[in-house]
Amino acid sequence: MGIFDWLHHAEEAGTASDATGLKAMVIEALRTVYDPEIPVNIYDLGLVYALDVDEERGRVHIRMTLTAPGCPVAQTFPEQVGRTVDALPGVNEVEVELVWEPRWSRDMMSEAARLQLGLL
């Protein structure tokens, strides 16, 4: 994912409240999953780089990262994210792709997350 893709994600994150249907439900589910090291949900933390939802087929593809490549939950966390989304009505298939580029930074957090952590 290049910087252009990340900027597109940042724009999407800002309009997450405009999402409807299954995509809105997926976003809300992602907001119930918290990073094990930082007390903020993974969506507002900026760990979700891309979210593709095929509402008709019930397919969800999540492209996400972790705060650090050496994160102790790197092996199990994507599975936890997938289980959370898979439990939603209308979801038939979930793929969680863990990526490391671009590296996560605090700049990727939503304004709400920065406010929650006292970074504003």
C-alpha cells in the first residue's frame, strides 16, 4: 500500500459515519476490537488500511497492520479480528490480510483517538 492508498484510507476513516448497511456494521464491529498495547480500538487507531465489503455475497476483506512488527499478538490478532467480523449477520466470508507497509505511526490515528489518548 502506497501513501496515496493510505491517504484514501484516512479520508474513508473520516467519513466512516457515512457508511451504511453491512460496511457500517463491520466498522462498528472493528471499533469493539482494541489494540493490546494502546487502549484505542483498531479502526480509530488507524490499523485498518483497507476495508472491502461485498454486501451481496457477504464477503469482507480487511487489510490491516499492527503498531509494531514484533507485536506479541501478531500471530493471533488477525484471527480475533476475523472472528469478530464473521459473527455479524450477513457476513459469510472474512479475510484479514496483515501488512507491514506503510509502517503504522501515530499520524494514522483518527482525531477521536488522539483526543482519547491526550495527544491533541
